[in-house]
Amino acid sequence: MTTTAERTAAGGRAQRLKFVLILGGLSAFGPLSIDMYLPALPRMAEDLRAADSTVQLTLSAFIAGLALGQLVLGPLSDALGRRRPLLAGLVLYVVGSVLCAVSPDAWLLVGARFVQSLGAAAGIVIARATVRDLYSGTAMTKFFSTLMLVSGLAPILAPLLGGQLLNWTSWRGVFVVLAAFGALLLAVVAFFLPEPSPVRVPARLGQVMRTYGRLVADRTFAGYALASGLLFASMFAYISGSSFALQGVYGLSPQAYSVVFGVNGVGIVLAGQLNGRLVGRVSERVLLAWGLALGVLGGAFVLASAVFRAPLALLLVSLFLLVSSIGLVMPNASSLALASHARSAGSASALLGVLQFVVGAAATPLVGLGGPGTAVPMAATMAGFAVLALVAFLSLTRVRQPAGLVA
């Protein structure tokens, strides 16, 4: 019996394209579910008669659910295979999206978003683990970079689609569209995604905890995971605060904000494709370092622009630099972190996602500390986490020289 990895190698470009589209769609659950409703946040607060901070909790709840869901579903996919947990998660996502669409108040919407996020977690964690099932080494990094072309379209199209939907429907219609997207992916996975992982490891709690403990104790894995997670937190500060900052402080309309958000998404796609072309000629570690340095540079300019109330154009260019760095950091950090963990790819993928979304959830409330009239808290949070990401990479993943060697 051949494995999916063997069939992928034999199937050539058509088979690869199929997996790019399916796994890219699954990877897009996070940005689609977050970004599509961002232009509607101010309107949601008004419609539900809730404070801005309460409505922002719908984002925090979603991020927390993504973290918890990945923590559970990653090891389950190592034990049960990828398909069954994935199909169950997609069903839960559709149910949660429908509950969001009919929620009568903000707190019920927060709970519905949590349910929705548990389902979305299945797509994200299992897509990443499936890439590790199918590929290794440079080929894995190239595939992660290719996924950025598909999943990177989500932050481009989602706010644009969300902004346009608001022209003829309420924010509830956004969640109806998300439910339809989940149902479509459920059908595609059911009919077109075979089981990619023949490896089975025990799902007993003790074994799962030992696996997580081994991963956390792996200094190199922790360094790559923290680097990507901390930069992702900078991205989440942008996601949660930019709609209020750019619309409330700088006066952009929901449609103009959607265009700005989409342009930054183009930066992620372009950086990811550049990464795919360079990998093999430049090491993944060097490319990761370049991406983190670009994030720090962009963060510094964002903070300076906000503090000194620089023209909007300078702030937008700075945001573009920081957000684009994701396209360099995520493929290389994911590939380097998963490289040595083929048998526990689901658990390793889960821990990567947990670090990203837990730190992201912690970063989100920080952007609102200064009130609605300033972009400085958002900018400071973005810059600070970008710096921490670079520090984690440099301190935890250093290549040590063997004892006795003289530089």
C-alpha cells in the first residue's frame, strides 16, 4: 500500500497543485476568520450596544480557541490519522460560524467565536503536519513558501470581501459566508484528501505530555517556535488594533481600510514567493534572520510614525515592511522547527500554533490601553514583539562551535 507522500512524488505537478490548494485553504482558516470581519468591528459594537473592548474579545476568544484546539487536535492526528480529526473540526467550524451569525449579543458572540475557532484549529494544525508528512528538507520549506501564495491571499481578499459585504448586508452576513467556506472545504476534504500519515503514535495523556515536554526541552525547536510566535504576536497587534487606529485616528473608511489591509497581504505573498526562490541557494536560517530583521526595522518605523504623528503614507509603508516579514519568517521557522520531528509532526505543529496564538492573544489587549484616540499602543506592541522575536532566535538557536576550535 502506497502512502500519500509516495503518491504525491509520483503524481507530479497536478498532485502537488491539488495539495497546495487544499492545504492552502485549510491554512487560510485563521486569516479568513479574523480578517474578514475586521472592517465591521466598529459597526458590530454599535449594533450590539457593546464597548469596543468587549467586541475585541471576539478576536481574543478566537485566538485562544485556536491555541487550545491545536493543542488537542495535533496529538490526536498523530494517533488517529489526519482525516478523522480534520473532518470533525470542519463540521464544528460550520456550526460555530452559524452560531456567530445568529448571536443576539456580544457575549454570546464571544462564545460562538470560541466554538468556531476550535474547528478552525483542525485545519491549521493538520495542514502544517500534513506538509511534514509529505516533504522534508528544502522541499518542505519550498512547499511552505508556496502555501503562502494561497494562504497569503486570505488576508488580501478577506477584508476586501468583508468591506464589500458591508455595503449590502450586515456583519452577520460575513459569518454566513464563512460558514459556506467551511462547508465547501468539508466536502473537498471528504472527497479529495486521502490519509497522508501512515504513522500512528499513542494518544494516551501521559505519552502526549511526554511528547510536549520533549519538544519544549528541545532548545532549537523552542527558539524557532518562539521566533515565529512572537513575530506572529506583532501581527496580531496589527490585526486587532489597525481597524480602530486607521479608521478612528487617521479617518479611513471601512473600504479604504480594507484596501490597505489587502496591500499588506500582498507583501506577505511576495515575500513568501521570494523565499521560495531563494531557499536552496540561501539557507533557511539566514532567510529567517533576514525576515526577523525586516520585522524589527518595520516595527521601529511604525512606532516612530505613531509617536511623532508622521504622515499616513509613512505609517503605511512601515506597516507594509513589518507585515511582509511574515512571508519570510513563517515558512523557514516552520520548516526548521518541524525538520527533526517526523513521528510527532502533529504535536510539533500544535505547539508551534499554540505559541503563535497564545502570545497573540496576550498581545491583543495591549493595543487598546491608550484609548481610541491614539495608535501608539498598537505601534509599541508591534515593535516590542518584533524585537523579542529576533532576540529569541539569536539566543536559542545559536550554532555553537565545537570545543577547542579557534575562530
